[in-house]
Amino acid sequence: MGGLQQPYEYRRRELAEPDWRRLPGWTDVTPAEWESAQWQRAHCVKNTRQLRDVAGPGLSEAFLADLERDQRERATMSMLIPPQMLNTIAPSVAASDPSCTEAWYADPVRRYMLPVFSDRQPLWPSHPYAQRDSLHEAEMWAVEGLTHRYPTKVLAELLPTCPQYCGHCTRMDLVGNPTAAFGKHKFAMAREDRLTAMLDYLRQTPGVRDVVVSGGDVANLPWPRLESFVSALLEIESVRDIRLASKALMGLPQHWLSAEVTAGMTRLAATARARGVNLAIHTHVNAAQSVTPLVAKAARAMFEAGVRDVRNQGVLLRGVNAGWPAPAGKTSAGPLLDLCFALLDGAGIMPYYFYMCDMIPGAEHWRLTLGEAQQLQSAIMGYLPGFATPRLVCDVPYVGKRWVHQVARYDTTLGISYWTKNYRTGLEAADPLALEREYPCYDPVHLLPAAGQAWWRDRVRQPELVELSLSHDTAQ
Ligand code: SF4
């Protein structure tokens, strides 16, 4: 097999921490400061003025104006990016280089963490059916913030903040600060009451064995509070899997490397082991360049603390890890495979899922069609070990995660895929047809053939037609 030309050429890449001192705002920052979680949190970039101060005059005023316009008119998430993440943007370009702005525009991490107005799809920035809570999680709250969608597992949203805000965030309805264009839902209950109610629900619901402890990002909960919540979960006999969701393992690895957190995780992991519970960390990395030596060190620290696994749940995003045309004789899955190998070889993190980007407002320029996602899934098969080959999934509203090839029917002209489900949520308790129904999901309109785009243009002009035709399709 050696010497054969393959669509993807694997080669082992060494991880690299870009030199932050190339950025004018950080020329004097010492390694000790850089590795301090406190320093990182205190120096997050939250607005264009701070970005200008860090990046210096190499980043053009036109770029900053593009970013500001997006914040005013389109952004669903406010700007918040820790130095660790910012430093991975255009990692090999000096701030004084004339190509600096161009490199920032083209950069995968910039594209989803600092979206600019000119990135957005001009004709269809949002799908006609885009929704703030696109997965209807709040409708499935058993208690406020506890989504019970699948029969045996729940998602506990402990808090609505993160150390970093991603432009495509699915929970944009709840997570983060209000933006100029979008307010945020506020939890009605006080946090302590909510967390107590969640634990009470789980004690009374022994059919739930798997708890995703999330947010937001658990790295923003004071450690003692997180430890006491997870300790209480470990007391519940029926809970067998606990997954802590934290993008900060990549965005702010300094948090997971702090002495308080590693000591606390060691205590939790020891209890979990003694009780036969699987305690894992789920992180969210979308681009290979984000996997730096510090990220690998944080993952290693978690293994040394005794967690069972560190897994990655990324999001398929055009221009970030997908959606480029394939170079001649090569695969378009190159960036996705590079990311998976960086995670696996470099940091021991398991590539687990890639979600198709959900249909929130302003997401159309990032989203792939189902057909593109199916091609990607096929293209990555056979390169990674089977246990580390991620599943590409579509999170279908009212259904849940479905592998992209599980679609029941797919109308590629109208860009509507139809899915079925094999379990009920509490919402369908009284619906005898819940398990026979087909549930629709939609491709971005601007990627459809001309006939499909014309169909959607007509429907948007006459919204009642959309309702009629889609309720007909759904009921079939
Ligand atoms: S870390 Fe997760 S919850 Fe927080 S903004 Fe990003 S995608 Fe949303």
C-alpha cells in the first residue's frame, strides 16, 4: 500500500502553540501569565476596541467595521473570545504582515468566533424556518433547564454563560448576553432552586441513566458548586453515565489545568470509579489549529485525574471544517480528517460527533446541505480507527440526533429531509402517530437548484402556503 496515491494523505503533525507575542497587545505577556486561567479570563476580547488593541494596526479598519456591523445587525452571540483562542487565529502571520487582514478573513477559527457581516449569506441570511430555540429544548424541560428528550438521558443546563461565545451557538436563545438584534431568555428560577429541582427529578426518575451536565459551559460554574452537583449525581443509583460539557477544555485549557480543578476532578473520578459510573468530559473543537499543546496538556490532566474519556462534539461549519471544493484527486474531507487526527494523535481526545449546524437565525452561510454531510461521512470512512470515526449527525427538531444516512426521504429540489423516530418525548405522550410521523429538516435555500429556490421565494411571499404544504408533508 505504501506509495499509493490516496484522496487523503495522512501524516503525523506536531501540535504547536502559536507565539502570542506576535500580537502587539501581548508582546510582554509572560508564559506564567499565559498559563494562568485568571489572566486569560481577565484579558478576553469583548469588543472591537479591545481587538484593535491586541491585533494592532495590521488588522484593517475595514475588517473591524465589518465586524461591528455584524454585531449591530446580525450577531446572535455577543463577542467573547479568550486569548488562548484568539491566538490560534492566523497563527503564522505576523500582525505587521500586509496579508494580516486577508489571513484573518480566511481563518477557520475567526469565521465562527468572530463572524463579520460580509460572511453572512446576503439573500437568505436566515432560513424561513430558523428559530431561536431551534431544537425546542425549552419545550422539553422536565424542570427549568433540564431537557428530557431521549428516554434514558437528560441534558442539564446548569448556567447560561460560557468563557467563550461561538457565533453559531445552538442555545443562542438562552446562552450569553443580549446582542443588538437578539435578547436572551432568562431562567425564571434561582440557580440553587433549579439545581435542586433537577436532582429531585432525577431521584424520582430511575429510567434516566445518563446525564449531560452542560450550560453554557460548566467551566463558568464556580468549581465547588460543580463538584457538589456532580457529587449529588453520583449518589443517585440509577445514574450510570455523567458527561461534563466544556468547550473551555479547548478555549480555556488553563481552567482545566488549575490546581483546584484537577484536584476536584481527581476526587470526583475516584468516587465515580468506586461506584461504577462513567465520568467523561465532552468538548467542542471545530478546527485542527485549535488543538495546541496546552489543550493536549489539559486533556492529559483529565485522564490523569481519572476520567474515563475526553470526547469531541464539533459542529460542521462551512469555511471552518467543511464545504470547500476538493482539490484535484483529493477529498473535500481533508480539514475534517486533519481535525480528527489532531484530536486523536495529539491530545488523545476521541472524535465522537459532528453535528450539522442547527437552524438558528443568521446561520445559513455556515450550514451544509444534508447531501454534503452525507458525502463527508462517506469520505472520512476508512482513515481513522473505527472507534474514533466520528458520526455526522443531524439534530432533527422534535426527534433528536440522527446519523445523516438515516434519513427516511430527501427532496433535494426543495431541500427538505424527512426523519422518523423510535421513542417519544413527553410532548408526544398523547400522540398515537408520533412514531409513524415524518419530521422535516431543511437545507439552506441558497444552495438549492433554481426550482427549489423559486419554490421557497413563492412560499415566503405567501407564508400560509408554507404552512399548508409543510403540514401536508409532515403528516404523510
Ligand atoms: S461553548 Fe457551547 S454553549 Fe457556549 S457559546 Fe459555544 S456553542 Fe454555545
